[in-house]
Amino acid sequence: MAHWLFVRSLTILCCVIYIYAQQCDQSVDLARFDCHPDDGASQQACEARKCCWRLPTQQINSTEKHRTNLQEIGVPLCYYPSDFPTYSIVSNEPTIFGQRIRIVKSQKTFMPNDIMDLTVDLIYETQQRFRIRIYDSFNKRFEVPLDVPVVEKKVDMTDYEVKVAQKPFAILVSRKSTGVTLFDSSLSPLIFADQFISISTRLSSPLLYGLGEHTQPLLINITNEWKRLTFWTRDIGVRPDTNLYG
């Protein structure tokens, strides 16, 4: 009887280890999304956020060790696991402008004051323009007072297709004519908390234009590079490849 109990306990332990490894397994480095972009990242701090801490799957090259561009941040060692607490859909209703979706999160994260219940409006504005609005379901919060078009009716025909994943919640927008993905928020968990909102997308092209004021060409090429590009000005002298003084 004693031997049987020992074997059963060992089996359970092995299962737990396997599940944990599976949650943190990312087949390629590009699938990682930084869980600790702020200063002070360490294995202890990362795991305290319930995130994964692992070396890149490929060896770091020499340019990674000697970065000269302040935008280059390298492959994140701390990244979100596939089962990180996030939102799921509890209702999805058609509206005159498109869809109204209610999403909820059952477990809080490391971010202070998570908003657990959100509303997502999918607004089909024109044949080539689609808008996503995410807001607190119960409490009115500050929104930047920008003038945006008021859509009173969903457009009949569009050049894009919209798909919504239920759990975890994600939005995918693709071009009908080519099937190219224009927006895909399944890359990382949606974070919506007091004074911090984060939503991510996979890029359909490594070539970007604009993104705020930077001392670099208008065309930004991010092919095979890990870069952080900010939108806003900051109180620092002008330096190459950084956001400007303003």
C-alpha cells in the first residue's frame, strides 16, 4: 500500500511540472510579449507577476550585447504565459453601429486596480474604416476629448472582415481582398487598469511610418529587430533614434 501511494504522488508531481512548462513554452522568440518593460526586471520580479522568465530560444548575437541604439531592447526574458489572467466574452449583441461586447476578468493581476468588467464597441464606420472602443462598463472615466465621427448606422459593405475570439478575448481584422491580417490583439493579454491601458497587435509589415516625433527617417524599418518606439515627447536633450524634447 505504501509503494502505491508513493507512485501516485510522483505521478501528480510530474503532471504539475509538465503543465507549467507548457504554459511558458513559446516556440519562437517573436511570440514573446514583455511582461516587465519597466526598470528592475529580474527573475524574482518577473515570477512575482506570474510571468515566465527564460532565456531566448536562439543565441543572442554580438549586436545584442553591444547595443548602440537606445530603441533596441532585445528579446524579453520576462514574458506573459499563455494562461495569464485576461478577459473573456459574456455577451455579444448587435447594435445599430455594429456590435457591443461585454468582457469580464475573474482574476486580478499584478497591475493595481484592474478593471474587471469592460464594454467593447465595434463600430463599422465606413467601407475602409473600423473603430474599436473599450471602456469601463460601470464607471465613467476620463477620455481624451478628441472629435471623432459620430456613426449612426453600420456601413453595409466593408473591405475588411472582423473576427472575435471569446476566450481569451481578442479581435482580428483582415483585408477581404488579400486575407492579410491588419490587426490581431491575441499577441498579449489586454490590460485595463487605473492609469494604465495596454492592447497589442501583430504587425502586418515590418515597415512603419510616423509614430510620434523621432530623430530618424519617416520610414521606420523594424525587420528582425526588437525596438521600443514611443509616441510622446520627453524632457531630455535631442539624441539619435529617440523621442524628442518637444
